[in-house]
Amino acid sequence: MTQIIDYAAIADAARDGYMNRVISTVNNHDVHISVMDAPFRWHVHPNSDETFVSVEGTLIIEFDEGAVELHAGELLTVPAGKRHCTRPGGARSVNLTVEKTDTQTVFCDAPD
């Protein structure tokens, strides 16, 4: 059966800290919702691209060569193997993320 997922209600219920959970699976990819009010660690996904869709607020995605700001309604795909770090550009950001179901996350040091 087809099920409607109210991701706005899920985001509204997450009011403190960092929350990231799978809300749907499409073919061999997971759709996550993440709500953050603090940075996530530097990491890389060696086996999957990662697509971010900003839903609320601003998401800052840092790379070795600098940062980009993703505003509500914008989408950005980080290629597999590219080191990055995410953080809200204000008090909070809400984002949808799409990546392979078996995505590996390898934590690493921040660039010098």
C-alpha cells in the first residue's frame, strides 16, 4: 500500500539536537530527513553520491576548497568520495538527503 509521509511533522517534532532518520526507500536508495542545530562531523561516503535538498533554513556544506550555502528549495549533490561537513547556517536547518541504502560513512579529520 502507498503511504503518505508527513516529513514536515517529523521535522517539527525534532526540536533539540541532531536527528537523521530514513523516512522512505526508493529502489536502492534511502531518503533521510535530518534536522540539525549543530555541525555534523567531517566525513566521506566512498560508495555513494549524497544529494541534499534544503527544506527549511540554510544548510552549509563545507568542502576542502570552501563552503556553499544551500537555501530552502535548493538541491546539491556531493559526489562519492568527496570529503564534506554539514552545519546549519542559522539556529536550525531541515533537509532531505538521498543516498544508496548501503552507504558507508567514513569519519575523517577537518582539512588543515
